[in-house]
Amino acid sequence: MSDLSPQTSQPPQTSQQGQGPVFVGNRQSSGQSLADVLERVLDKGIVVVGDIQVRLLDIELLTIKIRLMVASVDRAREMGIDWWEGDPFISSLAEEEETGKLEQRVRELEQRLDGDGARDGR
Amino acid sequence: MAAEPASEPVLGSPDVTGTVVHAYGVVPGGTPVAVPDTGIGAAGVALLDAGPVAAVFSRLPASDFGEAAWREHAEDPKWLAEVATQHQDVLGQLIEDTDVLPLRLPAMYRDEVHLHQMLESESTLFQAALGAIHDHVEWGVQLLLTGEPEAAAPSRPSSGRDYLMQRANAAANRERDRGRRQTLVEDAYAALADGARQSVVNQPQDPALRGRHEPMLLNSAHLVCRRHKDIFFMTVAEVAARLGPEGITVEVSGPWPPYNFVALGDEELQARP
């Protein structure tokens, strides 16, 4: 695949050269971005109303919470999120007064979720 | 096993064995499936056969992954991220060889009996869904604005009026660039969709969640037959070649199990007794 322009989020695989899939070591977690994973496992896939139901954090709310954590340097580091260090965009994010707006948005979304009640089996 | 009353689970009450069953996905029954060695929390992974369909699952300690734990951690991004990644890791391995319908989190059952009951009651829908995605995988394609379009650098303004005209032109150019980019993105999506069985556009991802600040112009998912992967990737390459000079990068992720193409209609599942 080295001659193709698009960048793959995962390292090249033998399967992309037309051969059967071959598992090499721990290719799984290394290649896929957390955002790609969360958007799928929290928001897509099959939902079955049944057994044990727990309403998980809405992906939008989760995203905002992560942004708030990034704004708090120490907690972000605890989470293993330090990709932003040295990134001027994220540093400005941490300084933004928008943090207050984010917190307000969190409260609004939480209220809306409570009002929604059970949906999608969550 | 004595029949349990079909009551609502009591928050925090441990089940008899101290474990819960976590289901990753549904696969065709009756055929050998290579399940991964380990799943969430390094637990073993097994197959629960229910005739025409089967589920891939792990038994997990209820203290760590039972209902009370989920409720406690439902808003904890770090915990969710870890479980989500391990959940997808299992599915990512399965999709390499097998049709699999991925289950959305939390996907928790009291025990194998309850999971089996769910498989039986939803068997017809699952079989239909498996048939619909048979031999297909999902590829994610994202377009990111990573650079500026190649363009001539503006000359230095020679007067105040010249400067103001350059400013006005720059604003108009930006607007035109944005419009042109939009057309390019739409055309790119159309080309990709042409090479896929089914395609869908999702919300662009939040930069903080991705850890990158380039604007995401397109976040799409495509259901592609395994056999047609190379053709699809040729289309991706063509799209990338067209968009590269515009400062737009194409990124591909996958193969995913078909998360974006298994909506069975939640109302169908909820309506069943």
C-alpha cells in the first residue's frame, strides 16, 4: 500500500495486498484512534433492550467532559492525555473562557438526558 | 438452574456467581469461529451457540464490570475509553475472518442463560442482519484540512488602497475556497459511495477527542465487500490525489465490523415482548 496516497490510521497489513488476513502481534489497539472507537461502540452497533441496562454518557457529553479535563492539565495527564503538550491550539483551549460555556452545556445536556428517560435501551 | 423471576435487576446486588456476561457481538452459528484469546480485563473469550446465531462473550467479575460498576463509571471517560477499546479489540480481530454484528456498549447480561435467551428471541433479526452484511466490512474515511491549497503568494501591497483591496480579495477568496472545498468534499464522498455497497456520513469528530486540530471536512463510513476492497482503495487513492493539492488529506481506518450498517430499527427490538 506504500504507493497509495491516503494515509491509513493503521500500519500496513498483509491483507491489503490481496492475501488472506494475517494477525501480527498487537496491531489492534495501536492503530485505531480513540475517537473512531468511541463513536462506534457508544453510538453505533446493535442495541438490544434487555437484561441489564445502564445509560451511558452521550458521546457529545463525553466529548465535552474530555475537553474540560484537557483544560485541567493534571487530570488530563492522569488520563494519559498529553498529546496536546506544546500544541498552541490546545493550550488556547485550556485558557479559553469558553470553559464556563462548556460547563453550562454539560448541565444542559445532562438535564436533557434525564428528561429523555430510557432510550435505545440505555 | 432454577428459573429466575423476570424482575428488574436490583442495583448493586451481586449475582450468585459474582460474574456477569459481557457480549461483544453476534456471529453466524454452526460454523467454527476463531475467537481471540483474551478480551476485556484479560478475561477469556468464548462462543455461545444458539443454533443459527452465536454470541462472542466474556465472563467478567461483577465487582469490576457488573451493573453497579457501569453505573459508577458511566460518566468516566477514562474507564469508558479503556473498556471501549478492549471491546473493539475483540471485534476487530473477529471481523478479519468472520461476519460479526457488533454490539453497542454496555452489552451486559446476568449470565449465559440470559444471553442465550436474547439470542433466541432476536434470532430472526440477527440472521437477516448477518445476511445483509455477509462478507462485507466497514471502512472509515475522513477528510482533513491539513494544509492550504497551492496558490500564488500575494504580492506586497504597494499602497493603502492596494492593501485594502488585497484584504477584500482575501476574504472573497476564502469564501470561494470554502465553497470549492465543499464541492470537492461532496464529489469525493459520491465517488467513495459509488465504490461501496452502502455509505453514511457522520458528524465530524471533536478535535479534543481526536487529539488533532485540523478541521474534519468529512467523516464517513462505507460498507465494502471483502472481495472489492482493492477497488475501493483505488477510488480512495484517486480521491486523495485530487484533494491533495487542495490541502486536504484522506485518512482511512478499518476494517471495522459494520457498526454503521446494522441498525435493525431499535423500535423493532423494543417492541418484542
